[in-house]
Amino acid sequence: MDNSPGHCVRCGKKMDAFDLEESANGQCLECAVKRVDDSVAKEIEKAAPKEIPAWVKTTGLGALLLVLLIVTLKNIPAVRESFAELEPISTGISPTDSATKACIALLWKAARLLQDKMELKSVPSCPAGSHPYAVDEAGNIRVVRCPNPEEHGVSDISVSEKNPIPRVTK
């Protein structure tokens, strides 16, 4: 390799006057391009993501599956509870006897049928008397009423498609 003036400092190639004038660091055009390509390749190699070892991937996936299993098992009781039969909601303070509680429980079952848009084929009787529940249609809304609310000490016990919670009126 010839490092004398007029030659490339990298490869020793003879450079003419134009090449010497254009060259800022004494390199020929091919060597300058190769140097830039090499530096760009090094930067790309530095920026490239490193390969994750297989044991790290396996351990990470195992840990993730373990966490998901724990969360799932922890939530099983809540999921099971969400499918359980709902208890009646009581608002206000009103002592009730067992016949009134049984009447309200039957109205909860009627409310479920109304909400599911099912036909009320056999209407049960109120536990406080022998009369079957009254089914009225007010417009497009079906209402199921206790036939003898006075036996319960109230003026009305009813449930409807619009208000599926049994309503007791004194």
C-alpha cells in the first residue's frame, strides 16, 4: 500500500487531482463510501434487538400462566355467585309474616317470566288465600297482582314487565 501524496490513505490507490481536491481525509471515493457503509452497519447492529434466550421465554410464559391461573381461581366464587338465584330486595322497614314473604317470592318468579317474555300459563295462588294471582295488561305491559293484598295487611302487591321488583304498597 502506497501512502505517498496522491494516493488513498486506506487502500493506496492512485488518485488524480480532482479526487484529491474532493477528498477531505485523503481517501478515495470507494474507501469513503465503504467507511460510511461500515459505520452505518455498526449502528444498525447496535440498534437491533438482542435475541432473548429460550429459557427466559419459557420462564416468562410459565410465570404469566401461573398468574392467570391464580387470578382465575380467585374469581371462581364471584362468577359462581353471579349465577345464583337473586334474593328479594327490600327497601324500607316493614315487618312481614311468612305468608307475605312467600307471596313476594312467587312474585319474584313471575317477574322473571315477565322479563323473559314468557307466557304465564299456570298462575299460582297466593299463599294467604286460595285465589290465583291476577294478570292484567295495561297497554303492552303485563302486571301480576296479589288477589288479596288485604290478607297481608297492605293495599297492593304487584310486579310488572316495566318494574320487575315486587312492589308492596301500604
